[in-house]
Amino acid sequence: MTVNRFTLSNGLRVVHNHDSATAMVALDILYNVGSRDERPERTGMAHLFEHLMFGGSENVAEFDKALENAGGTNNAWTNSDYTNFYDIVPAHNAETAFWLESDRMKGLAFSDKALEVQRQVVCEEFKQVCLNQPYGDLQHYLNGLAYKEHPYRIPVIGKELSHIENVTQDEVRRFFYDHYAPNNAVISVTGNITVERTREFVEKWFSDIPMRKIAPRLYNPEPEQTEARRLTVTGRAPQTVIVKAYHMPGYNHPDYPACDIITDLLALGRASRFHRKLMLGTEMFTKADASITGSDEPGLLMLYGYLRDGVSVDEAEKALTDEAMSLIDNPPSDYELQRTLNRFESNFTFGSMNYVALASTLTLSEMRGEDVNSIIPRYRRLTSPDIARVASMILRPENSSTLIYKPA
């Protein structure tokens, strides 16, 4: 695909793709700030800012209303590494999105009312997601078990409710000016808009926003795990779940694609090993799954087993682990690997045909320093020996953290 790039003098990076098949434009802004940038005593800040950025800026009291008046819609997400905001507008009203995003990048209103409203929203979300939902606190237990030093040990939503309940306006201001800056962001623009028009709008609305000093990341890397960890907890849950988490490389490591494909081989689709061997071949599980955190820094490869009533935890855990380890002694055939890679390429390609999804892909690729056109070839270079080698490196007992989550 054709991707145009340019950078403003204030450090703002811009990527663009023209799609004349739609009458819409998507504008996606990715800020290089996530929960890893928070202080241990004030977690949940990045997630709070996902909400605060809609609470009014210097010249716009209601972001949503102004965008909706232009026929647009928007949303946002936060993870451990990044915070993302995206707007979708009719092409003839595209400039409205540039104006609105530039105004809140320039500075928020920082009103006490907006802080109180969004604080309550985030606190209610914490209660709903973490306290009143089945397995809601599972990630708190698992992250704390797998990580001892790195800020990935804290879930994105925050460690505890009091951290957001007690946040002050001064802390909010400091966090904003430490991270939400043109030199700490990437903008992608996709849809029915030319690169010339994109450059015109970006320079008009963003070029006068000054660079800011970005707060350095001062945390320590996670020490290598040298012995197996294990924790059994009880909570709000309908059935026992086994989660086995293994440390794996970060996104830019050469072995990252192999870790991603390992979980696809194990659990993606009805032809996956977990489905054929654990779901159809045993009566132990109602669900068996595998996934990766997909983080920039070393993350986790996770195996999940949801147990039927009366099933032995030890037997189920052994079956789950043995099937994952089968990738070492019984590496995927050329057919099995190509089928999985074909599915990855298909999902990626069809996803990129949607201009909104493509906008998010472009900002993330640019932020990570990769060409979006190199992603599929990077995965296509994988071989069966690569899968076996990486599986043997990752799926070691001493590299595992096992969480057994039982009904209270």
C-alpha cells in the first residue's frame, strides 16, 4: 500500500493513505504514553486521561458535540504502552477533526468539574470491571505474579481505586504536559483525502504547538525469572480457570512473530491444537485458549484453560502444558504452519482494507519504527524450526507463572 510520511518542525510525525472508495476520513492520534509511564503510587492515570481528553480543551468546551455537529464520531483506547484517539468524519468536514485534535493537544481546560466527572466515570468503570464482574481481578493477580519490577505488573485500569479517587488537578496538569505533546505523538490520516490536503490541515492546526520535554522512563527492566511461580486465589467466578503466563520478547525482537504464531497454532480456530486435542479430545475444558500481550517491552505468552466441574486441576494443567509443549517435539508441518500464516495474512489484509482500522495500524507501525508493508513478510519468514526453537525457549517451567482462579 502507498504510505506518505512527513514530520513537522515540532516533532509531530504524520502518515497518510488515500482511499477514494469512501466518502469519509479517519484521523488517528497515538500518544507514546501508557500505564508504564505512571508512578507506582498514582496508577490509572493514562486511562483517566483517555477520558479527560474529552472533558474540554482551551477553546472547545465539548469535544463530542463539536465533532457530532460535523457528522463525525470518535473513540479512544489505552494500553500499557500507548493512548490512542480516533475520529471519523465526512471528507468535506475533515478539517473539523484536525482543529479539535490540535486544540486538545495544545492544552486542556483543566476544569475541576471535568476532573470530578471523569474521576467518577473511571471509578465506576473500575468497580464494574474489576470488582463486580467474573474474573474481574484476574489481571491484577496475574500481572503481580509475573512481574516484580516492571510497571507492566499494574493493570492499565490501575492498581487500586484510591489512586484515582485522590488524584489532584496539579498531578493531572503535570501528567499532561509530560506526555501529550507533538514530539510524543503520531498522526495518521486515511480515507478520501489527498496528502496535499492532509499536509495543509496538519500544518495549519498543529505546527504552532510547541515541543515539550517528555518525562523519561526511569523504571528498571524486569529481571529474568529463574523459578516457577504459582498462586491460587478465589473470587467471583463460575468455574475454575488455569492461566499459565510465560515471559516473551517485546514487539521489535526478532522472535516476536514466532510467539504470536505459536498462540495461533495452539488456539486460533477449529483446526488449532487446543481445539482438536483438548476440546474435542478430552472432557476437561469448556474453553482452552492462548494469547500474547503484544507489548513493546518483554510481555507475556499466556495459556488459558476453563475447567469443567469436578476436573482435577493438576490433570488439566498437565494436559494444557503438554499440548503447548508438543510444538517442541512435534513442530508444525509445512501445511499447518502455512495455514496459520495464511490466516494471519488474510486477517491483516482484510483489516487494512477498512480505512479506520488502517489508520490505527499506521500510527502503531510508525510509532514502532516499522514499515507497515514489512509486517506480512516478517511473519512469512517463519519456519517450523523457528517455532520449535522459540517454544523451547519460552515454554520453560522456570519461566512460568501459574494462576489458579477458583470460584469463591
